[in-house]
Amino acid sequence: MSAVKQGCSAASGQDLRSARRLVVKIGSALLVDEAAGAIRRDWLDALTDDVAALMAAGMEVLLVSSGAIAVGRRHLGLNHAALRLEEKQAAAATGQIRLAHAYQESLARHDITVAQILLTLDDTEERRRHLNARSTLNTLLKMRTLPVINENDTVATTEIRVGDNDRLAARVAAMLGADTLVLLSDIDGLYEADPRVDPAAAFVPEVAEVTPAIEAMAGVAPSHYSHGGMVTKLTAAKVATGAGCRMVIADGRRLHPLAAVMEGARCTWFLASVEPRTARKRWIAGSLKPSGRLVLDEGAQRALRSGKSLLPAGVTAVEGNFQRGDAVLVCDAAGHEVARGLVAYSAADARRIIGHKSREIEAILGYRGREELIHRDDLVVS
């Protein structure tokens, strides 16, 4: 299949309405009037109108929003162009409160509860923190709450910063098993060359695979930009599509930008070749080194083969020294691999609860953990 499909993206069959779990990335330049340091409330209200309509239709939505530094710097009098790291962190600390309050007020018009989540790169990559963040976000979505996510600029350092919210949004989409990622931008999609330099550059409505030829279309990020423009968007596309999540770059400057995408506005779709669930299972099955083993009885083995989670009651032995979120092998009594997955308890706690019913976990450990030793979403049967 060609990496680029020419023609109208609407004709390709891609439709935002088909999304079940949607991540929307909002750039600082769209949300904040940087000259005044003020949030564009009319734009934000139009966006949240779109989000409310999608949630009312049953879609799960998460927002990844920039803007905290742009809002906070003006209130702290940090008007010079180049901010030191600690000045950016101070601006983020001030601006994040104002940003969260603006989202809360805008979505309250639709009776939608908002949750603020601040993440660093380690939170999306280190397995235990990944598992914690994923569990929290999944719980919020089940409760029909809208998470608004930003990079944790107040504590991140140069070495651990994600660096831009395009890539953060892609990592969040991968972590949550989202099927669709929308990057709202100041451009309506990918062109074969930079249209600011070459007005005749051809528009690319659909990308089946991010190949070197596609990456070359992004050119080089301008040196005066703090982030990479189209370069980082293509990096985000590789992360998202590799996790089974399709991605779209759309013009966010207009009011009601998500409604515009649904109505057929020009944009570029990046296609995923697998479903998010399949991509996650492949990652668990082939990319992680097991840190220990769980031995099962025959009843637990039958339960796994029927698609159920692994409960403590069906485990007869724990081997190795692992922590919550680590990958472990799941074996039968003869030592043959039955499955592998990400365990919800450390080896020490797992040894205390095996053979017991899930309702007994809190009394044994002194805290209420997950009912499953390995949830079926984190388990791959061999």
C-alpha cells in the first residue's frame, strides 16, 4: 500500500464520529493570546461545546493542553523572550491554576466535571508509574469525567521533559489505548513541502505509514522555534499509529474545530494498521523482559483461556522479585508458560494474597488494591 493516498480525506472513510476514545491536543498559540497573556475564552467555549457534544454521544474524551507557561509568564512579569528553566517552571505553576479554572468554567456550562492531570515523560514510560497513571485516567473516564492533561513543567527538568505536547499527547493515547488522536494546529495538515516557503506545495490528505519520504516532507524545524512544528507531529504520528491509534492533524484556529473535522474540513489522517488492544498485547508479549513467575492451578488456567483476568485465588506460587507494573510469566504446575502480563502487585504482596479471594485483599494487605493480580487488558495468553 502506498504511504500517501491522494484525494479528499473525507472520501477515505475516516470519520471522527467513529472514535470511541479520543485524545485532543491543544496548542498554546490556539488557546492563549500571548501578547496579552490571556486565554481566548470564545475559542475555548467553542471547543468545549464540541467536546460536550462528543461526550453526549458516548465518546470518551481526553484533552492534552498547552498554555500554562504562556498564561503565567505575563502575570509574573516575565516578558523577555528567552526564559530560564526555573522561570518557565514558575510561570507554569502560576498559569496552570488559571488554565484549569478556565476549563472548569467552560465545561461547567455543560455539567461536565474536569480533572487536572500533570505528567512527565517518566510517567508514560516507566512501567509502574505508567500503570498508576493509566489506572487513574481509566477510572476518571469510567466516571464520565474529562481529564485535562499537561506536562508537569513545574518539576520537569531538561533531561526528562517530553519537550512538546504533540509527543505527550501521542504517549497518552498509546498508554490509554485510545483509537483516535487529534492534533489541533495552526496548519490544516501535512504538505509535501513547507507551504510558507513553497505556496505550490501539494497537500497530503492521508498517510498510511510514516516513511522516510514522509518525514522528509516536514523539513527542519526553524531554529527560533522552541519545539519542532511538523517534525514533532510526525514523531507523534509514529508513536500513536504504532500503538494502534490513528491520528489527524487539523486546523484549530477556527471556532468549533472538532465539529469542522466531522463536517469534512481539510485535514491529514495518519492510519494505524492494528487496533489499540492488539498493539498493546504485542508490546506486552514481545517487548518486556519478565521479572518473575506466577504458578497457576487448573481452574485459573481455564479462566485465562476463556478471556478472564487472573485472580489471586488461582495462583499457587510466586517466584522472583518484582514490583507492581513489572512483566511476569504465568505458568502451569509443570513450568510451561500459559501467559504473560503486567502484575498489579509486588512479589511480596502477591505472596501474601495468593490463594485468597479478592474480597480478602484489603484485610490481608491493609489497603484496597485491584481485585485482579493481572487484569485481562494487561495479559497475553500464550
